[in-house]
Amino acid sequence: MKNRSTHLGTEPIPKLLLEQAVPASIGILVMSIYGIVDTIFVGRFIGSLGIGGITVVWPITLLISSIGMAIGIGGSSIISRALGADDDAKAQLTFGNQVVMTSVLAILAMILCSFYVEEILILYGAKGELLPYAKEYFEIIIYGIPFLAFAMMSNSVIRSEGAARVAMFTMVTPAVLNIVLDPILIIYFEMGMRGAAWATTVGYIGSAGFAIWFFVSGRSELKVTRPNLRLNWPIVKEIFSLGGVTLARQGTISVLYIVLNNALFTYGGALSISIYGIITRFMMIANFPVLGVTQGFLPIAGFNYGAEKFDRVREVIRIAIRSGTALAILLFTLIMVFTPALVSIFTTEEELLRRTTPALRASFIAMPLICIQLIGSAYFQAIGKALPALFLTLSKQGFFLIPLIFLLPRYFGIYGVWFAFPVADVLAATITYLYLRREMRKLNT
């Protein structure tokens, strides 16, 4: 492992960043296909209320599946260090504990959701005519969530073994299944929201199935054995302490969606939730190359910081911010110029088209600043400073966006919701820049 990573401290920074960022960007793009495919088919063959239903359910799904993500991130850190130290027993025990923790917690969450479907949906903003669409979708998706949680946990574990391509296919599998099944179930069998839900659920099952195949086929260093399925409390504690940042971030995002969806319904009705559903799909596509740069930045910054090559740390920060910002400006320009044409991919309803175009432009005004936010928080994560990383990660959604969504609509109506996003971006980018500039000054001393 060490021999493979030494090039991070010797090869030119631009070349390294390109090598690391491109595969990460592709993986993020593939994961984004989940929601995009569903939204296109639902928007065109079911309508705006269908998009609204998916928009309400999505953050609930994300919150529950983040259990697997957090356990995966926390456990994979332990596994990587254990494998590097030739402590195979600890790696195997950690993996067994991850399997149990993910399965039990995800199934419990599924059972809880199945008893309180309407209450949860109403909490997340599914009111009035939107509720039947969200309920029809959620009642099916519920049963796929444990599989998604297992797949997300497995993805991190597979990466900890160094099998990046296998991890990528874990994410590709559900996207492909979704693309194939959406037209068959929604259009050919005329299943409507149930068809969209089953297409996504089968995708989740396929993703988990692929991961299970990898572990039982002998291609993985990790095996599931009965002794390792007994919970080891020191390992459980370490998994949760390392994965806690992920749960905190996803929990904040979940609270944001509760506040946001209710504000959207109050000030703009069910159609505004559908509008935001389209906006989030644009965010997925627009952010994937910048997120790829951020993911590529992490190992380079971390390695060189650990090697005390601070000149290379400063260089990778500068190049990552410049390249990421350039990509953000390019995508920002395309979105601003071609907004109506891009929105029409998702819907043919005139009212939805008319109202989405200005809302999308307003939400994206500060998009070129997102790279500063992402690189800044990633830098502190890379050098092992968890508290600044957590603070900067939560600053936009937790400290700025949620209060702004409470405040601005009172004075500006629905446009107050849309303009809350760029205001939060500017504030978060400013705070991140000040933190990062102070840290870079320390690197010069």
C-alpha cells in the first residue's frame, strides 16, 4: 500500500489531481443517475405531482441509507489500517460487525417507516394533493432501503480493500437497472408511481446483490463468519465515532428538507416542491465534476501534509480551487444560457416550465463559489482536523440555509426560498475562505 501511494508525494500536482479526480467524477455522475432517470420518466409520463412525490421521499431515503454510509465510512477506516498492519483478524471482525449493524439498524428503520408512512411524509412536506403520489412511491421504496444501506456500506468497505473498480460497479448496477426498468414499468405496463418505485427498488436490490456476490465469490479479502457477527463494543464505538460526521451531515440535510419542503408548500404550493425536485437534479449534474475534484484532492493533500511537504499542499489547494471553480463557471454559464431547454427535458407542462426557469437561475447564482466551500472542508478532513471539517461542512445547510429559509420567504414569498441558496453559498464560502487562508499562512511558517 505504501509503495503504491508514494507517487502522491513526487509526481506533478496537476497530473495527480487529474488522475484522482476523473474516476471520482465518473462514479459520482453514475450515482446521480438514480434520481435523474426517475424524475425524467415521472415528469413526462406522470406529471408534476409525481416529481413532487419523489422529491419528498428522496431525503427520507437518503437519511435511512446514510446509516449504511456512516457504518461503511467508519468501518472502512478501521479495516484499511488493520489490513495495512497485517491484523487480518481485526479487519474480519470489523466487517462482520458492519454487516450486523447495517442490517439490524436498516431493517428497524424500515419497520418503523412502514408503521408511520403518512406521518413521516407529512412531516417532510407531502401535503394536500401531493400526499397520494408520495405515499404510493414510498410504500414500495421502504422495502428497498435496507438493500441500499447495505450497498452503501459495502461500497466503502470494497474501496478500503483497494478494489475501486468493483466499488464503482456497485454504484453502476442500480443505475443501469433503473434506466432499463423505468420505461418498461412506467410506460409499457402503465404502473405510474408504482413502476418508478419498483424500478428504483430493484436497482437497490441489484446493488446489494452485486456487493454480496463480491464478498462470497472469494474475490474479497473479507469473509462473513459466525464468530465475527458477534458485536464487539470497542469496534462498534470506533465505527460510530468515525462515522458520526457523516450521520451529523445527513441529519442536518434531513432537517433542511423538512424545513424546505414545508416552506415550499406554504409559499408556493405543491408545484414548488416539484420545481425544487427538478432543481436538485440539476445540482447533481452540475456538481459532479467539482465533487470529483474534491475527492481527488483529498488523498493528495493528506499524503503531502503527512509527509510535511507543505509547498505541495499549498499547490494542490490552489490548483484544486482554480480548476474546480473553472468547471463550476463553465457549468454555471451553460445552465444560465440554456435553462428553458434543460428544464424541458424533465417536463412538458407549461406552468412547471414557466416557474422552474427563474427559480433555477435564482438558486444557481452563487454556484461558482461552491468549490471554495468543498475544498476548504475537505482540506481539514484530509489533515485529520475533524471539528473544523464538520463545522465547515455543516455551515451552509445548518448555520445559514435553514435560518434563511425561515426568514426570507416572510418578506419575499417563494422567491425568498430560491434566493436563500445563493445567500447561504456566499456566507459559507466567505467563512471557509477565512479558515483556509489562516491555515495556509500556518503552512508558510
